Amino acid sequence: MSSAFVVVLSLHMLSATFWAGTSFALARSGGAGIERLRAPQLGAALIAVLSGGYLGQAMHGDTVTRMQQVRVIRRRRGGVEGQLNSLRSAVYSR
């Protein structure tokens, strides 16, 4: 395993954990503090998605099948929709 892979994997895990943790905290608090966490959450989401794309390419290379592409698209769409729904519910519940 190359050192670049390990660094990107660490970035992916840390940013995804931060993104998920702050999403749960915002949902639990009813959206209190969303103004301060909006930019860090978007940054963490961007890093998680981009590093996940790199890791997927590094792990699977050119052997990505059509079914794997569909799964990735569904997974990304579900993650983004879930994030947007939690933000909407936090904003509109006030």
C-alpha cells in the first residue's frame, strides 16, 4: 500500500466521520449552530466525496463494472439527499 493511499484513506475517514457527526449533532439540536458549521460541513463533504472517488479508482482501477457505477451513483445521491433533508428539516422546523 502506498503512502499516498494511506493519507487519502485517512482524510476520507476523518472527513466522513466529521460530516456524519456534525449532521447527527445538528439534527439532534434542531439546527442550532448551523451557521457556524455550514462551511466546515461542506468542506468535509467535498473532501469525503473526492477522496472516496480517488480510493474507488485506486482500488478498482479499470475493472469497474456497470453495476458498480450504478451503486456509486445511488450511494452518492442518497448521501447528498440525506444531508439536504437533514438541513431542510433543521431550517424549516424553526
